[in-house]
Amino acid sequence: MTAPKTFGLRVLCALFIILSLSGPALGQSLSPTQEQEYMDAKEALNAARSAQAEQYAADPLKKAADFLALADSSRPLKDSVPFTQFARLARAYAELSEATAELKREEQTLAATQNELRKVKAEIEQLKKSQ
């Protein structure tokens, strides 16, 4: 009876070793926090696109999209660190592009307002001279 017990124990140990080695090859499941970081990066990218970042901040917007694609492609890897890093970089670049687009729009508005102010001042000066 010791032979069947030994054989059963060997099969059980071999099965345990095979399963423990194949687990990391299939990739670790991502935590809810990591998934949330990915979703936050996607939302930040959409917000940047809504803020017309293609027009005002195309370079950081492209980097954000590239990092988001890298995060998506690194999802099946056994190490989840690259996924998290790419998702965080994507969010950072998306937020940068959104802020840059907003700043440039505000600069344009300021320039137009200053131009209008110059015109009004010139009209006031002409009115003063004509009196």
C-alpha cells in the first residue's frame, strides 16, 4: 500500500508544481484600484479631447493615447507594474493636454479682449480730440 500512496503523492506534487508555474504565465488579475486608474486615464483622455486638445496640445494628447494603448497591451503580462505605470502616465499626459488647451484658449480670449480694449481707447482718444 505504500507504493500507491507514494505514487499519489508524487502526482499531487507534480500537479501542484505545474499549476503554480502556469499561474504567472497566464498573467495576474488586476486589482480594482489598477482598473480604476485605467478608467481614470480613459476619462482624462476623453476630457482632453472634449477640451479641443487636438487643436491646442496635440503632442501631449498623442502621448496620452500612446500610453493608454501601452497599458492596454500590457494587461495580460504577469507583472502588473507596467500596466499601472502606463495608465498613470496616460492620465498625466491627458490632464496636461487638457490644461494646455484650456490655457491656450484663455490666452486667445485675453488677446482678443486686449485688442478690443485698444480699439475702444483709440475711439475715446479720437472723441477727446474732436471736442
